[in-house]
Amino acid sequence: MSASFIALDWGTTRLRGWLIAPDGSVQDAISSDEGIQVVEAGGFAALLRARLAPWLARDAAVPIWMAGMVGSRNGWIEVPYVSTPCSAADLRRGALRHELDGHDVWLVPGVSTRSDDGFFDVMRGEETLALGAGVSEGLICQPGTHSKWIEMRDGVIVSFATFITGEIYAAMSASFIARLAATPENPEPGAREGRIAAQARGGVLRGLFQARARVLDGALPAASVKPFISSLLVAEEMAGARQLYGSRLPTLIAAPPHDGLYAAALGAGVGVVNPQHALLEGLKRIRAAA
Amino acid sequence: MSASFIALDWGTTRLRGWLIAPDGSVQDAISSDEGIQVVEAGGFAALLRARLAPWLARDAAVPIWMAGMVGSRNGWIEVPYVSTPCSAADLRRGALRHELDGHDVWLVPGVSTRSDDGFFDVMRGEETLALGAGVSEGLICQPGTHSKWIEMRDGVIVSFATFITGEIYAAMSASFIARLAATPENPEPGAREGRIAAQARGGVLRGLFQARARVLDGALPAASVKPFISSLLVAEEMAGARQLYGSRLPTLIAAPPHDGLYAAALGAGVGVVNPQHALLEGLKRIRAAA
């Protein structure tokens, strides 16, 4: 049976691939921790050949479409950013075509934006999920190491902003305030304290010290330190996003544990799209764009 | 020649000591990286005996006064916090007396506070410097891993707040945005960009990503990433402190590199007190308090 295309999400820490049937369904899938950070320069083609061998052998013409950091300066081939406003057709035109043993390999470009306050911003991978989320008007929030808030208008990415919520959380988890903290069975009490602390005066640098002070005070169990920190940081991200985009509710593209954490912060009624679904729909849409 | 007392600043990462003459001058000094984090439980007395042997031998009665994390749960002997409002006499009354080979050893307590928004806060060591800074009315700022803003009224510590500016900076320096960045010869261009970015909408989690985006944009030299991050974080601390204490200018207790960084953020006219001076004056004042 011939396939329609191979979809790849090749990011910093993971390589994930799907063999897509002509009817759009997933025929097969792979996943590994061979993100671009562990691939040596010059090693991308060989790794791809090895991991995709059965799929490539079945169909000598099947093309490969990939999104993510594989197109960055530290990836396989650097693909220049496309600037906002950016449609599926713009990404299609900006995609870089390469060749691997007779197969067309397409690398989707990242997107850059410049906001009216002079901030420059970039993303690689999230643009593809945004176009596959089924949101033509409104906001999209993609939590992660670098959370992206993306504004869609008439199916086009018009602006976006990055918040380094996940990077700060990871750094704090390794730092001494949270280093020894366990992960609690029930994160909600700590999360609730974190959301309350986020409301107080003094900003996030003051709020974060409460992760230590409230434990000394007996008000926060030591096991609740990590949910306290994560919910405080998410609340800080929400407050920042509201300054940029107002109080409109975004659509979340998120899987566990981010979906629950962000849904709790955004409140009931928020729509959640599965990231894998959004990626595959996004690649199909970019491929099909004129 | 007999001494008046031995002053110790025994913190998490450093042990520093001074032999103080009856006229208040420093006769001798020691310094090592034997902070409490490297001292095994039960090893404090032996370490002190070894490091202070020449001073203790010269004067069989000289007392030892110490401030800092040595009085914490992870230190030598835990000394309960004294709560605000807190004077030199309150710290004198709260000090814990121990005995080492016939010498009186006094451990100055830390201070706790509870602000009207329900935040609990603690410090150990900074209270002693605050009382020795010569500020009887007004604000004091002590930059560090955990920056302290301390409000003095009539010579008494009435409230304070902690900002984890230094901890976040250290965590960011080890994290991937800044991991590979060099330290520039001239930090000012990066610092200026950081102060500007701190003014923009979206908060500090958005601002910090600019350390990466502006390098990609060519607007920020890669070597300026660390001064960009540090000045952005200091600006965030300042904004938080203004929310708590208004726009009053604090007195800085700081040594390089914090003094220059914070003075640049606070503007011309800020008073700077040397930390060693403040510590010794603070211990003298607590010792002498009725």
C-alpha cells in the first residue's frame, strides 16, 4: 500500500514520525529521543535513513515533510524564517526542498514577528501546529519550555509572543528552592497557593520566594513546592499574555501535564487540541497550500 | 593585646571572620569557602577551633559573635526567628549563647515578617547588616541570591521582602538561553537593552526570551546576553519593590558587581554602604544593645 507522505516532528529533544495514508490516517509511527541536540553535524541524513528505512523501502517516491528545530541553525539545514502575517501558503513557499535517496524532503520554515513595541520573536514548529488546530480567528496557547501565544486572523498567523515559563520552571526545579522537593500525589493545594501568590504585589521574583518562606511558615507542605512554582509561573504568563492580547480565552494545544495545568489557570470552557493532531493537520494543510 | 570580640559572617557558601580591637578597629581577618553547606553535621565546633586557634589562644575570654545561615536549620544550632518590628535589642535578646572551650559564642537570630497581604518572609544575616548600615529611617536594598528590601523606622526593622533575583540569574546562566554566553568587557550596551525590554508589556517571562530573539535578530551581540538578563531581572525587582514601598530611593548595601548593577538601575544619588562595614557595625550594635 502506498503512503501519502511521511510527517516528522524533529525538535530539540525528540524525533517523532508518522506514515500518513492517502486517506489521511496514520499507518505507522515512530518516536525516539534522537532530538537535534544529540545528532552530530552531518549525521542527519544517515539517522533519517536508518529510522525511516522500512517506510522508504515500501514506496520509492513517498515525500517527507518535517517541522521543528531541524530547520534551525543547530539543525540539519537552516531554513530562513517567514515573517508575519503568515499563511499556510507562505509556509509552503518558504519550505526548503532537499533530496534523500530519491525522496523529496521538505523542511517547513519557522516564523518571525516584530511587534509594535519593537520586540522581535521567533518560533519553529509551533507555526505548523497553529495552522492545524482548526482556529481561524482568535488566540492559541502552546505551553512548553518556551510557551507561544499566537494570534490568528482569517486563518493567518498575524502575531505571536514567547514566554519562557517552562525554562524557568526547569531551572527552578534544579535550583535550591525546589531541588529536593518531591512530586505530590495531589498537586492542587500547592497550585491553589501559587495562583493566590501570583495575585500579590511585588511581582514574580517575590512570589517565587514564597515557595521557601511558606514551607518554613508551615503554610505550604514541602511536597507542594513544585506545583506552587508551576502554577505561579503559569499565572505570570497569563498576566503577561493578557497585557498583550486582552482577556480573550485562547485555544490550548497541549498534552499532559500542561493541558491540566493551563486549563486550571484559564478556567472552565477552554478548548484543548491534541498536539499530534494539530501537527499532522498542519503539515497536511501546508503541503496542500497553493 | 586583648581583643574586644571575634565577628563571624558564616553563610551558605563563605566563612569570614574579623578580630575586633577594643577601639573597634579590625586587628586581623580570615576568609574561606567553608560555608555551612560544606560543613558536616557535628563538625562546626572543630572547624571553628581550627580556624580561630591563634585568636582564641591570645585571649582566653574573647567572645565570638556570629550572624548568617549558621543559625539556620541546616547550620550549627538553629536559632528561632525574631519577628518584626525588630530592634537591635530584640536581636540581642533573641541571640543564642553557646560555649566553645570557655569562650562565649553568640548566634544572632534571623528575622521573620508577615505583610498585610499575607506573605511570610525570612532573612538570616541581612538583619545584622541592616542595623549596621546607619539607616534609621527609610529603605535598604541588599542585592544577592535572595535580594532583601528592608524598611527601617526609628532604627527598627519594620518590614521586608525577598526577591529571588540572583537565584533566577544563576539558573538562567546555566540554562540554555545563556549557557554559552561569554562575559563582555563592556556590559553597558546589553544592560541598556535589558532595561528597555523590562518596560515592555508581557512581563518578565516574555522579556527574558528577548535574550535569545534579539541575538537572532542581530540587535543584541551574543556576548551581551548575560548583562541583558541581569539588568532585566534587576528592573523587575525594582518594579516589584516599587509596588510594595513606593518610589523612595533605598540605601544599597552592596559590593561589586552588585553595587554598579543596582546603582545603574536606581539612578544617580543612591547611597552605597560596604557590606563588611555594615556587618561589623551591626554586630557591635547588637552586642551593645541593652
